Amino acid sequence: MKLSEILKHIEGEILGDDIEILALNSLKNAKANELTYCDGEKNAKFIAQTKAGAIILNKKFAQNAPKNANLIICENPHLAFAILSKIFSKPLFNTESKPAIIAPTAKIMPNTHIGSNAIIGQNSLIMHGAFIGENVKIGKNCIIYPNVVIYNDTIIGDECIIHANAVIGSDGFGYAHTKLGEHVKIYHNGNVVLEDFVEIGACSTIDRGVFESTIIKRGTKIDNLVQIGHNSELGEGCIIVSQTGLAGSTKLGRNVVMGGQSGSAGHVKVGDFAQIAARGGVSKDLEGSKNYAGAYPIMELGEFFKFQAKIMRFFKKK
Amino acid sequence: MKLSEILKHIEGEILGDDIEILALNSLKNAKANELTYCDGEKNAKFIAQTKAGAIILNKKFAQNAPKNANLIICENPHLAFAILSKIFSKPLFNTESKPAIIAPTAKIMPNTHIGSNAIIGQNSLIMHGAFIGENVKIGKNCIIYPNVVIYNDTIIGDECIIHANAVIGSDGFGYAHTKLGEHVKIYHNGNVVLEDFVEIGACSTIDRGVFESTIIKRGTKIDNLVQIGHNSELGEGCIIVSQTGLAGSTKLGRNVVMGGQSGSAGHVKVGDFAQIAARGGVSKDLEGSKNYAGAYPIMELGEFFKFQAKIMRFFKKK
Amino acid sequence: MKLSEILKHIEGEILGDDIEILALNSLKNAKANELTYCDGEKNAKFIAQTKAGAIILNKKFAQNAPKNANLIICENPHLAFAILSKIFSKPLFNTESKPAIIAPTAKIMPNTHIGSNAIIGQNSLIMHGAFIGENVKIGKNCIIYPNVVIYNDTIIGDECIIHANAVIGSDGFGYAHTKLGEHVKIYHNGNVVLEDFVEIGACSTIDRGVFESTIIKRGTKIDNLVQIGHNSELGEGCIIVSQTGLAGSTKLGRNVVMGGQSGSAGHVKVGDFAQIAARGGVSKDLEGSKNYAGAYPIMELGEFFKFQAKIMRFFKKK
């Protein structure tokens, strides 16, 4: 789609050539035939290095753009991007249906759905009612329990177990907002990648990335009713206890433990081997190899206990 | 069913005529052929205005009733109502099955269930394993992802998206209690109404109203693993982040934002454009156009930050 | 399997006879043809009384063992047990398929799965998409809503209602850990038992016990999106409000109320008729017939309110 056609869907002005665009992508990863956008100060620093064919941005950031870059100048680039994300979204169904490739030793129970172009590896078991979307790859020796739903494009390694009614690859919760307070859905063209030996609990939900992948690395174990937001990355061997919620773009190092009902704000990093106590709320980056607790603010565990004890002691006397 | 027959199921005494009753309803909405009840001081003020054909109440409220009202006097009207709610509950299956009306452009995948008398609008997609209950109406251009369960009588507008394994219209969590500590289920004859452009996340649950509807208004977006209690009402354009729980009869104005893992106690109101931070606990009515945080008690956001900082500073020194 | 064969899977040394082992079991319940283990100080006191045929333990506890007991001495008995739990795990499918026994008055909707050797009682209704595992017993007059998943060996009494997309009997979240930070799954051979008149909300998850049963006693009502950890025991008539999470081995007495989004740490006991406020965190044993609130620490409700009020008053002035 040419930039001039794109301007039929969003308000803006082209500075540069009316090039052909094949896809949307992030400032960091966009290629010469892709359109990207900058939605504010935070990302402005990435503009200069982008390899995107064209950039949607507010005029105040126009001078940051590489020389010769093609620009669409508009007031609300985030909203423009959301509108376009629908137009460039992948259809739910492949235009041309391709047969799934199912290993002869895989077992597919009745009442399941295996999407076009899916691959099911050796000895894997797909149980009653499960939905395996299009282009999904499932490795060897996996168990997909009944009524699990795996959205299109999800990649699952070997030896994974996904418990009943879990949902892998659902759309991330992202919207741009109009002046009238309407929310315009950001279509998510990324996916979810589960590496080998990952286990996901019953009724847990893992959202797909916007452009890239939400990644759960090798050997990470996730309990029931856990939410993993879009673009999160969980290192190897993490333990995520029930009812924990990770907001979008959370990065956990390796062997991080998140206690029950804990949570994270978006775009935070937790270092390797850190442990967050039950109900802990990770609102900032945390160093690895330490234990933490609490939420306003989160503290090292020993400090948290002392702090709570001080408060108790002080007010008991009052 | 006549009042005299009703007394075979509950203990009580009729004051007035032995009229025929067709249904149960609230004090506010009951009509001349309906039976209502008053379960305590809170609702006693509504007795005088009720148009119900008959009222179940404790004798201490008998003088509040309209002159000529037909009464069933009993000790525990709430329990009596619960017992009767089963008798007057709608059956899970229509006594006479009527074919669903499915628009020719709608797409119904295999392994789905479309209940008697359901209506599926143009271009709507019902994916693998979804259950569409009886009398459910789904508008145009909706996507019902795999294994979604929509209970009987739910009304869904146009352009709605419901993600995998969400449950719409399940029974509210309401019981009356006997002296022996048994819980008698209150059958919920209300339903759920989703207006246009509503999106519901994976594994979220929205309970039906007792008599009336649980309502999610136009353009409201709900993330994964969210609980919406019976008889709640969410205004237009609300944003409800993952793992939030709204207790029964919560009323949110328009464009209210509830952060991740936040919650509300029952019967509270939040004004238009209010924003509740992650983990916020709404235990009282809140004015609109303000930001709030915390739970014991919830405060305005700025005040909350100052308050937490004061506590930190004070006890750091100790 | 002989002890000598078991040593092909784990590292250790046999002290005693090379006896034949039929199953794994807990120190408390293991029989003469079963193997048990002691994973630390906490359980060491139970070693002397065990009737197990053999015990895996660290050499420092060897002197606690009954005279003539057969021992496998190893460095990490918990890890050894986890490795063996896979070998002794029950297969997902009975080696010999036995027809389910379905009462003539039971109603099984299409697209359901009824496993080998299951029993479905009179007038029970199994709705669209539900999965009933092998050896599951469901009593009379139950409603199993659409897409519910009931894992193998679950026992459900009469008059139970299980709402859509709930999962009963999923594996508990238990792992042993290697020195390299890998998590070795503990296979759960226990089950879930729901007694009569139990109701389970939509998208709630109840994990099976390791050896024994997770038990929900008569008349207990569980709301939506609740997590019940392995080996928990809920007394009669409990009320568990939405989004509550009980960690493993929680024991609730009768008529305990857990408010919304509350939780418990593992291995705690709550006495009969205790009530935990919304968000309460049960981190220690609690006496019955009292109300509690808060989490750091949990207190009696009146005390909690006073405490919060004191903090407010003190810092408002600052």
C-alpha cells in the first residue's frame, strides 16, 4: 500500500516519496519496505537509527528523522498506527489453506481443531476440544490438555505441558485513544514463543506481542490463572505462582520466582535469580539474586519485614 | 402459582388476597402479577412505592407496605426469596426448541453449539468449540473466539470481540443462608448485555444480573482474567485491566480506568473519567475526573504518593 | 519395580533389602509395598512411625528410621522423589478402556468427552464441550456447564454445579529443583473430591493432591476465577469469593468466608466460621469464629480498622 493510500485512512501529510509499504513495524526493527511510528519523547531517541521506509511522527520530532527519510506528519501517531494496524493485520484465516503436518506418533483426540499449516511433533497429544490455530508449531512430547486455545502463529517447543483452558497467543490489551475517548484497537501481529520444557497452568493467559514475540524461555513453569502481558520475556527456569499478572513488556531474567498474586507494572526488568514474595508489586527495575516483598514501594525482603515490624510496634503503642 | 401454593415451599403467612404470581422481581421493578421481597432496612424505603402484586417481608416492615398490598409475612424474606428463585427460574432449555437465525454471511465453525432461538448477525464469526446459549443475540461483525461460553439470554451488540475461554452470563455469586449455615442458591434470571464495540479478554467472566442485566456499555474494553459481578454497570469507553474484580452492583461511569489487579466492593459508584491505579480497592463511591490509588482507604493518587512517602521517611529514620 | 531398578533413575545407595515397590506415598500413608521420602527437618519426626516399605532420605536422618527399615540414602530426596514420581505416575489413559456408566436419565450433550470408566449419575447434565476424564464419578442432579474440564479420577457428589470453563483436578504446582536451577515436575497421583451441593464458578481451577485428595466439603460455594492449590481441604459450607487463591495444603474449617481477592500461604489452618475480608492474606493459622483483615500481618477486623485509622490520623497531621 502506498503512503498516499495510507492517508485515506489517517489524517496527515507526506514529507518525502510516496513509497510502497508492506507492513508496520517498530522503530527498532522496521525494514525499508515497512512503516513505523514514534509515539512520544520516550521513543524519539530511536528515530535517528531506524531503517524504516517511512515514519509516522508528530512534527516536533521531524528533525530527529534520518535525512532522506519519508515521513507522515500527523498529530497523534499512536492513533494513526492503531488505525493502520487493523489494515495491515494478518487475517484470522490463511487465504490459501495448507494441510497441517502431524507426526504419525502424535495423537489428536476428536473434537479438536488443527489449523491450516500447523505442525504437531512426535508423540505430542492434543486433547479433546483444543484449538490449534493456523501456522502453530508444537514440538515433540507435548501435552495440550482439553479446551486449550492456541492462537495463530504460536511456536511451542518440545516437552511442554499446557493445562486445560489455558489461552496462548491472545491479543495484547493495547488501544490508542481518540479525543472523544474512544479506544482504537491495536492489532497484534506478533506471536507467543514457548521454549522447551515450559509448563502453563489451567486458565492462564499469555498475550502475543505487538510486532515481536512474547517469549517464555526453556524450563519456565507457570501456575494457574496467571496473566502474561504482550511483549513480555521470561528467562529460563522462572517460577510464576498462581494469579500473578505481568504487565506488558516485563522482562524477567533467569530463575526468577514470582510469588502468588504478585504483579509487575509494564516495561520493568527483574534480574536473574530474584525472588518476589506473594503479592509483591514490581513497579521498577530490580537487581537479581535478591528477595523482595511489598508494593508501595517494593523493598528487599529483610527490609520489608523490618519495616512492617516498625510500623506495627509504633502504632501498637499509640 | 398462587400465594397459597408458594407457602408450600416457604414458611410464612398471607395477609391479603391469594393472587396468582407469574414471576419474582425487585421491589423497584415488580409488576402487578409479580412477587417481590424486602430483605432489610436498606430496602425498606422502597416498599411504599412498589407496584408488586405481593411482597414477602418481615412483620416489622409490614406497616411500610402500600395499603391493600398483599403480603407474605415471614422471618427471613431473603431466604424465602432464594428458595422461590429456584422454582421461578427459567429452565436451561426452552420447552419448545426454535431454530437459531444465522445471517448468511455469518461463519459458524464446526464443534460449536448454537442454542435454540439464538440470533447471529452478519459477518460474525463463531469459532471452534464456542457455546452460544438459548435466546442469545449476537450483532454484526463480531468475533467469538474458540471455547467461549455465552450463557442463555445474553445480548451482544455489533463489532464485539470475545477472546478465548471467556464466560459471559454465568450465574452471579449469591446465596441466602439458613440458621444451620447452609447456602441456598439465588437463581439469576437476569442476563448480560454487551453494547457495540466491546472487547472481552481471554478467561474473563461476566456474571448475569439477578433480575435485571449486567451491562457493559459501548466501547468498553476488558482485559484477560477479569471478573465482573452480577448487576454491575460499566459506562461507555471504560478500560478494565487484567485480573481486576468488580463485586456485584458496581457502577462505573464513562471512560473509567481500572488498573491491573484492582477491585471494587459491592454497590459502589465511580464517576466518569476516574482512574484507579493498579491494585486500587474501591470501597466507597468516588468522584469522577480524578485519579485514585490504595485500598485502606483508597485516596487521590497524589495524596496516596505523599502518604506513602511520609510513612517511608518516618520509619526509615526509626 | 525393585529398589535396585529405581537406582537406575536416581543417585543413591540402598541400605537394607532390595524390595519390590508398587507406588510412592507420603511418610504418613505409605504401606509396606510403597516407597516414601523425607525431604527435610519438618518431616523428619514422621520417619519413625512410617509403615513404608522403603524410605528415601538424606544420611543425616538415617538414624531416625525404624529399625530394619529399607533405605535409599541420597543427597536430595525431594529431587529423587520428583524424578520417580514420573515413573510411577498413572498414565493419562487406562491401559484397558472400560465403558462409562451413564444413568439413563443423565443428559450428555454433543461434542463432549466421557472418559473410560467414568460414572455419570441420574439427571446429571454434561453440557457442550465438557471433558470428563477417566474414572471420574459424578453424582445425581449435577450440572456441568460447557467446556468444563474434569481431569481423571475426580469424584463429584450429588447436586453439584460447575460453571463454564472451570478446571477440576489439574496438576498441582510442584517441582523439585536441580543444582542447575532446573525444575523437575512432581507428578500428582492424588485427585479432587467435591462433596454434595458444591458449586464452582466459571474459570476457577482446583488442583489435585500429590498423593491424597484435594477436598471441597458439602455445600461449599466457590466463585469465579478462584485457585485452590493441591492438597487443600475446605470444610462444609465455606464461601470463597472471586479471585481468591488458596496455596497448597490450606485447611479451612466449616463455614469459613474468604473475601474477594484474598489468599492464603501454604500449610495454614483457618478455624470454623472465621471470615477473611477482601484482599486478606492468611499467612498463619487463624482461630475460628472471628473476622480478619489485612496481610502484613493479618489481624482481627476491628483491630485492623483501628490500626489503619491510627496510621491515617498520625500521618495526616505530618
